[in-house]
Amino acid sequence: AVVSTQSTGLGFLTIFGTALPIAPVICLLLNLHQLRTEATQFIKRYRRPIGFRADGIGSWMHILEVLTRIAILVNAVLIAFTFDYLPMIVYRDYQNPNKTFDGYINFMLATHTFNDTTTG
């Protein structure tokens, strides 16, 4: 149960971290609070657990690998569609003869011409 909650939190953080840049700070604070709460609970209410060896994290390794690949893809798409750097460079290098960003806003805005003719 603990691994699934942590993996879900990690998934949301890695996939949507670029959409909400404050998310890592929020996750850090929530994880510190959860760690402190569980530590207090273990100290006051439980006996020491009996330890046992494990070869790894089992099937969670494959789940985390898939989650990582999805996060990379989603972050790349988010950056590609929301980042304005590439159109600015294209405008500066290929559209503006002065090689400056003057007029970039007007270049990015859509224009429409109206005809004065009436249909009848």
C-alpha cells in the first residue's frame, strides 16, 4: 500500500511537473509531513517489525520504468506546445531582416482582411 501511494505521487509529479512548477515543493512538504506522522505512529503505537530480505521491489520496477517513459513523453509534448522559444528564433532568423525580435507580437497574431463588397 505504501509503495502504490508513493508511486502514484511520483507519477503525478513526473508527468505534470512541467505544468505546475510548484508541484515538487508541494510534494516535498506533503511527503515530509507524511514521514513525520508515520514516524510518530511507529514510535508510539507499534513494535519493531521483523525484517526480511527482498531481492528488489518486484513488479514495481517495471511499473516505474513505464511511468518514467510516459512522463518523458508527456513533458516533451507539454514543452513543445507551450514553449515559445522556437517560433521566436524562426521569426528572428527567417522573417525579420534586421535579425531582431521587433514586430514578433504582430507576426504571431492572426490577421484578417474584410471586403467591402456586399452580396446581393
